[in-house]
Amino acid sequence: MKATCKTLGWVMVMALAFGGNAEAKQGFGTLSGVIVDPSGTPQMGATVWVISEDLGGRTVSRLLSNEYGKFFANHVNPGKYAVRVALAGYLPALEQHVSVIADLTTVLSVQMNSVFASLDTLRHKPDSSTEPDDWKWVLRSSAATRTILQWRDADANFGTSGGTEFPAAGRQHGIVQVTNGSLRLGSPSGLPDAPATAVSYDQPLGNMGRILLAGQMSYLRGASGAFAGVWLPAGTAEHGPETVFVLRQMKFGETGPMFQEMRLDHSEQITLTDRLSLRAGAEYLRVGIESSASTLRPHAQIDAMLGPAWTASFTVASDPPAASWGHEQALESAIAELDSLPAVLFHDGNPVLERGWHEEFSIRHKLSENSRMEVATFHDSAKHQAILGSGPAAHLDYTQNLFSTAFLYDGGRTSSWGTRLGYRQKISDHLEFAALYDWAGALSPVGELNPTSTDFHANIATRNHHSVAASVSGKLPRAHTQVDASYKWIAGSTLSRLDAFGEAQNNMDPNLHLSIRQPLPGLNGRWQARVDFSNLLAQGYVSANGADSRVMFVPVARAFRGGVSFQF
């Protein structure tokens, strides 16, 4: 349950607010308030986040209430803000759409309710749902690594756009998923016929924030599984530091060796000025069986507000991006982390990590309350570009994928520049449309491909291609069926992904991707069934004919995954 916050009014003379607070500078406003318990007693030490709704959910100020329960935020840009308050022993409070006007002071009275005082309210369904911020531009896990199952009630967030996530009363604590199949080769459930169970749990830690724990176990072809832990000291991934730990392992046979992958990532968010913010961190990766390989990869994104509707960003990160760059919901984000590890190749029995790097400069413009556009230029490079294929692995450079019947091939070094143009439109409360144009580079065949040739690299090169993509997300109002569909067309043949970072950012997979999820009756709608199809029409395959074999190179494999989940 969300505690109630009520705006008291506007104070025209700023010197009268809370005993002579400092006068706001010309062109800026002031936001002040008092934190009280249900009896009206002021509460000291409450943490107050002031979050700009106009900047897509960026935290502009973090405050503590004083001994009188008061807080002050001076030099605030005019606009709409959300105010979130957290205090040990009380439910979090949230007030959205708070207006700050130049040369005026906005005064709030925030009442913090205890858990016991809200038990009766939890028994009833709210009269109305909180309006989600559907238009936050964030880096996200790709459609291939989105959770296959998730529960949303009739008033849940619309579409796949991630809204700002605040700690809220009545939040579900766990989710159990039972699925079959996989959309991503390399996952511990990456076998097309492998049933698996995944569990995610959200545990509050009081003043230390919260921790998300997730685990997954597959049941075929040896013991395999994965574990992920996400620690959020500030309570949310989008408004504070984040630490992620992922461990994945697979045993070959009863007495065979154990393959392990580990990822440790930490990110910090820093507000540099009123118009400048930074998110930065690094991830450590380690893989191996008998020998091991490791790497340390930094990542950062700096955002600058150029005007009321203009934002510029510069990003450096691994490509494709790690799953921790933002998520729709907490429980699903922890499960998505299980698939955040890169592809692993082997040379002479030694593991080699696929090492991609992405640098991007983008400008985003808010056209209206329901539409956004983005223009970006970027550079992609990789030291070991993995190429996915199927068929007899006749060449020594082919590595059998550990979690599937496919193989991986090391395409070598790649480097290319590209540009991207994106548009997103919210048509109605139940319908959203997005379009994307790319001119970017990918590994491409430049001659006849022979899988047995010792000079295979001579017939592949990095080439730029045009691509056009579109996606539609909608919900049927009565049946509450959520349908997400996307299609990406690429001019010419490619052997690797084209702008994998942009695909992840905009939730668009190459070729035809379809996702359907349906709430099931019983237990207040917490059961849900979902099916996902990747590359439904099996497009984009490139054949290579050898002397005695035929190999298909598959930039995006046709895949299916489905099952049921229960959230509690």
C-alpha cells in the first residue's frame, strides 16, 4: 500500500516557509515539507528522494528530514516531480505529479503509515492504479532475455515500457516460473527441449535497502543451474547504486568436469548538477573448466538536460548490454540477470570471452506527452565476435555450444560506425507503437562460405546494412491478454547481430518476434501463462556448403519458450 501524501498549498512569500527558509533564486522554485506519523508527530531522519518526471525519472535531490521532521530542496527547476519518502518501521510514501513553479515554494505534508495500520487496506483492491511512467528511456535487457513469464493484474503497467519503480506497499515478494525451451542459446535452460524452474524473491533489508535473489535449474543433459543476487541499497535500481552477482554452472555427465561462469557488477548513480547526471560502474567476468579466462569491463552513461524537452546522453558499455541496465519490474529483473553472461568460445581447449564494446552519443526529444524520438550515432567493436551456427562442426575453430545442439564460431575482430533513429508513440492506454531505423555494421559473407576451409575468415567481413524495425504492444481490455510483436528487416545477409545495443534498448529482435501472456483464473489472477516465439518465420539463415556437410549460420535462431508462473 502506498502511504498518502497531500499537498497543502502554495506559499507566495518564501521567507515565511518553515521559519524563514532561504529565498529561492530567480527562475527556480523551492520544494519543502514535513514528515509526520499517523498521530501527527514529526519524524526525524526520513530519506526523501526528489525525482524529476520531466527528465524521465532522474533523481535530482536526496534529503534527510531534520529534528522537526522538515526537509528543504532549494534551487529546483520548474516542472513536475515525484517525491518518495522512506523511513525505518514505516511504509514508503510516494507523491507524484508535484508541481514546482519559479519563485514559489511548494509545501508538502507527508504522513508515514506503519505496516500494522495498513493491514486492513491490504485486504481490499485499490480504487485506482498508480499512473505508470511509461515513457522513461532506459537501457534494458533484450527481448531475448526478458522474463518469459510474469504476472500483471488488470491494472498493471501497460506494454513493455519500464516505468519508474518505487518501493510500494502490497508489492509481491516472489515469483515461480515453470518453463520449457529457451530464447537464448547460452542460458542454463538453453536446450530447446529442456524444462526448467526459476524462482525469484524480493527481501527488504531495512536501512540497507533490499536484495533480489533468483535461481534456475534445468533437468536434462547433466546438472545445470544459475544463481543471481541483486543488492539495491537505495531500494530501486533506477535511483541508486546496484550490485549484481551471477553464477552459472553445468556438469558434463556424472564424473565430467564442471563448467562455470561468474559475473560481478557494481554501478553508482551520481547527480553532478541540476542538469547533469552520471551512472558508472564496472563488471568482472570469469569463465572456465580446467583453465579460466577473465576480464574487467567498465561502463558509464552521462545524461545532460539541454532543455525542457531535450536530453543528450553519452554511453560506453559492453555490447550487448548487461541485464542490469534497467528493468520493468524487480522480480523479473533478477531472473533476467541469469541470462546476462556473454557467449564463451574455446581455442585449443581454453575459454575465450566474446568481448564487445559500444560507444554511443544520443539526443532524445519529447514531442508530446505521448510521443518521443531519439537520434544516435555509435561505434561497435569486438575482439572475438561469436557467430552462431547449426550442423556438423567440421572445422577446428567451431566450438560446440554447452547449452544447445548448435555451435559457435569465432568471427574475429569487428569494428563499425552506425546511426539510429527511433520513434515511440503511446496511442491509447492499451496500445503502444515504436519504429526504428538503423545504418550499422555486422559480419557479412563476402564470398562463398565453406565450413571446412582453413581460410574461412577471408570470406567474411564487417559491412554496413540498412534495417527497419517496428513493434506493437497492446492489451485486450476485457481478457487482459497482453500481446507484444516486433519485426526487424535487414537489407542483405549478415552473420551477426546488427546494432545489438539498440535492439536491447528498444526491445526489438531481428525478424518476427511474438509474445503472448494471459492471466489465468484462480488465486486472484496471480497465475499467468505465456508463450514467446523468436524469429518465428526462420528468416536470415546463411548456408555454407562443404565437401560432405552443410552448415547453416544463424544470426538469430528460431526458438520457442512457454510455460506458467505464479507470483506471491
